[in-house]
Amino acid sequence: MPLNAYGVLATFMAAGTLIGSAIGWLVGPRRWAVVIVPVLAAITSLGTLGHRLRIGFGPTVPLFGFEVHLFSDLGFAALFALVAALAQRTVVRALRRPSAPGGDESLAG
């Protein structure tokens, strides 16, 4: 792998981490462990759609000697991170135990 390819890889890893973290934090629940799934979804979409499948539209931008569809790649990353964060929030809420409507049952006599 050429040296400038590592620059593209690092750029997309950083962008995926930032996008996934921001969307995961905004969608919630607000815990640091929750951002892992959206970050992985964003990075995976960048690697799969942009690199392997070469799906992209719009203008290309030179990045470390490569022509990349930066805006569509980042848009796909944000979309995949949003879908992953919403799915994760749904699962987390479904797995929570519902609390008793009257409060703490141990005080009832």
C-alpha cells in the first residue's frame, strides 16, 4: 500500500469517528459506550461504499493524490451512522426494565 493511501485511510477513519460519535451522542442514550456502533457503521460505510464498491456521486476531490467523492462518502457515513444509532437506541430502550408505576414496591405494606 503506498504511503499516501495511509493518509486517505487516516482521514476517513478520523472522519468516520467524528461523524459516528456526534450522531451517536445526539441520538442517545448519552453514554460513551453508545458511540461505538455508529462509529463502526460510519467507518464501514466509508470502506465498503467508497472503496470496495466505488459508489459515489458529485464532484471528486483530490485527497493525498487520490480522487475521492468526499461529499457523498461523508453523506453515506452520516446516513449509516444515523440508522445504526436509531436502531441501537430502539434496542436499548426495549431492553430496559420498566419501572413500577407506583414507585418502589419494597415500601408498600
